[in-house]
Amino acid sequence: MHAPDRPFRVAARYPTTLALLLIVVVATLFFTCVAYLSALLGPGPSAARYMLIWHAIKFGLWAAVSPSIIALARRYPIERTKWVRPVSFHFLAAIVCSFIVTGLFFTWCWEWPSLHRELFSSWVEALQTATIPFSWGVLIYWAILLATGAFDNYNRYRAEQLRGLQLQAQLAEAQLQSLRMQLQPHFLFNTLHSLSDLVLEDAQSAVRMITKLGDFLRLTIEGPGQQIIPLRQELEFARSYLEIEQVRFRDRLEIVIAAEPETYAAQVPNFVLQPLVENAVRHGVSGRIGAGRISVEAKRNLNRLQITIQDDGPGPQLSDGEGVGLANTRARLRQLYGQEQSLELTRLNSGKGGTIVSLSIPFITSTLSESGNGEA
């Protein structure tokens, strides 16, 4: 590391010591200037260097005892419900501490002949002069005490704020995980129900469905555990599920999955499309005799990702309400994006019928670039 970085390392390692040193320097210079200007208006000023030494020794001693005062402030904090004993203790401690510091200060000054001759001529005059530093000492003790309490209260407030934010994030993550885990059993129950019907009708197709189901479960288990994944991976999940349903409906189900190339890197909630395409299969294909068509399209619109799932079936009945899949999907989107999302279900008025589910979320790309064709 270069030499210019050394002062920053020292400051980071000894922040309290440097802060006390800075306070001593500033207080010494300030009170020296005030004393010198006051002396100019009197009978005649003392030498400026003696005033500087006087204040440097005084504030240096207080800096030396400050760690002990800070320790006492934290050992006996003044609280709203319990303040009588701490206040009484600190009142006596302030007197004792100021007496000790003032005594050391004047002893030191007296041992410096040129200094005490300049400031006072006898011990009597020194004792008379000591009343002012002693009074100031009591105030300094209480200033350190109150500053320590304010600083500790601020740190506790910040720690509680941070802890509250962490708890909120953990709660949101737990809620999202709970919703996601509800979706997977819901899908499995529906698929196993379809498989039980198919076993009796077409054993060969049932075997193909089991194979497709195994592929889908492998994608789900081996996939990432994050709540947010690239759209490319989510489309693979949706296609794998629709291939399972395609085995069930044989030639009655046509699947089209299309996405603009730039959308493959967009980040979407994990397992968000499966309940939507499941509803399209359930209400768009199961409810009709002839062939049905389900399309999944994704495109970018400025800073939004638009995903539409369309079927040409009769759609859900108004009395059905929202199922588990759609309700949980709405809840996940609200949890992740707040007001920056929308999930709309629209029925087409054409003679062929049909339903469109439109999903809109912020367009956020992953750190890894995704590439691919427009048709999946």
C-alpha cells in the first residue's frame, strides 16, 4: 500500500483517539484566542505562548480522563424510569473528577516555574484562580456524559432501524417462498390427476407424460433457488409444462412460445408463468371439444417487460373467481414490485372466444447476457 494511504489507515484504526486529539487542539486554540483578546482589554496580556500552554495542559488532562467518564456514562446510564441514582452518582463523580483534574493541572503548572510566575505568584492566588477551572470541569464532565448518552442512543436507534429492515426483508422472503411452495404442489396435484385419467385411456401416452413430468421436475429441482431468474429459464419451465399437457390432449393442443431476443435476459419471478399457462390449459382447452391454441409472447416496451398468455377457449366462469395459482401470482408480484406491476385478465369478444392474461413488470436485465432466437 502506498504511503499516502497510511494516514487513512491510522484514522480508521484509532477513530476515538484522533477525535479526542482534534477536540483538544480546537478547544486549546479557541480558548487561547478568547483569553488573549480578553487580556487586551485589561491591564496587559500575558505572553500568548503561556496561554497556549495553559489551555493545552488543561484540555489534554480532560482528554486523558474522557475514556473513564465515557465508561462511567455507559455503566450508569441516565434513563427516564431510573434517573435519580445515576444523576446523584454522576453529580458526585463530576465534583471528584473535576477536583482531581484541577489539582493535577495546577500542580503541573506550579512545577513549571516560568509558567506559574507568569500566571500567579503564590499558592493562595493559584487556589483563588482554581475555582474557575474547577467549575468549568464540572460542566465538561456533564458535557461528556450527555454527549456519550446521545451518541449511544443514536447508535441504538440506527441498530433498531437496521434490525427492523432486516426483519422486514426476511418476512418478505419467507412470504414469497411460502407462496412459491404453494404453487408447486398445486401443479403436481393437477398433473397427477390428469395422469391417472390417461393411464386408463392410453398407457403409451401415460408413459410419455411421466417422462415429460420427470424432465419438468428435474428442471425445477436443478434450477436456481432464487426468487428472480432470467426469462429464458422461465420459458423453459413453461414449455416443459405445456409439453406435458400436449401429451394429455394429443393433437388437440397447439403451443406457440415467442419472445423478442432482448427479453431473454430480463429478470422475472421464478415459477410465475406456470400457473398462468395452467389456467389457459384448464379454461381454454379442457372446456372445448375441438383443438385449442395457447400462445406465450414476451416483448419489451420501453422500460417494461410485457408478457401475454392467450388461449382461444371459452375462458373461466365469472362465478369461479381466482384460483390458487392466479391469486398467489398476484400476491408475489405485489410483494416483489409493489405498484410497479400489473396482471390483467381480458376476455375477447370475437366469435371464437378466448382469454388474454397480460403481465407487466419493470424490465431489468441480468448481469449475464442472454442470447436466443425469437421463437422458443
